[in-house]
Amino acid sequence: MKLRCPVCHSTNSLEAYAADAAGRELLATLAASGALFKPLSHYLGLFRSKSRDLSHARALKLATEVLALPADPQALSAALAETVEAMHAKRHQGDDRPLSNHNYLLRVLETVSVAPAAAPHLAIAGHAALRAAPRGKRAQGMAALEEWGNE
């Protein structure tokens, strides 16, 4: 079974993931990341150059390093989303260099963790927007449903 990434458009077979130990572990790591799955998978794509695919072993190493960061999952999710958005903006301006380390993410995470109430969340169009956290249970439930629907 061939899988095609909707982000980078690379193709790989599910059998290749299952046959490779790093591929299996990568799938398990991403599946266990819960709400971080989507922003983490987009973030991993920033390490892929235009001419080469990211190996399973390298993607696993990067994902493990990110998940090991001592950060609140919500702050980490917001920082990942903000990093992806900023790097995509740079790529649209012509800077196609892939990331080589987590330094940019760490700087973004410092700013997000300082003000968690003003942490950016992904909006419907994929742009970060500042939103205040919902106060009541009904508002929290509606916000959770909206976020779930936007995934």
C-alpha cells in the first residue's frame, strides 16, 4: 500500500515503514504523541531538503528529541505550529534551507511558555491567531469541538 504525504508529496509504502525498525518506532511514537501528532509531523517536514527525503531514523530521532523537551504539551503544540508557520513564510520568500536543529523551536517555546494564555493556536486557514482561553465549561466544550473540527 502506497502512502502519499499531503504536505511534502513524497510517497512511501506502508510495508516499508513496517519492515524498517525505525519506521515502526516512528509510527508508534507519532501515534502515542496524541494531540501533538499533527503539529509534530508538520514540524518534522521542515528538516527535509528539496532534493532528499527524511530517513525514518532521522525523523524518529527528531521526534524523540522534541517529545523529550520539558514543556507543557499545549505550549509545545503552539510552539510547533508557530515554528512551522514561520518557516513556511520564509520558504515562500525563497529561503528553502531545511532546519538542522531545534534551536528555532526552543526560542519560540521560550516565548510561548512565558505567556501561555496568549499562546497561538491554528486557525481554520492555518494561520496563528491570538485567542483568549474560554472561561466557562460550555465555551471550553465549543472551543474543543471547533479545534477538533479543524484538524
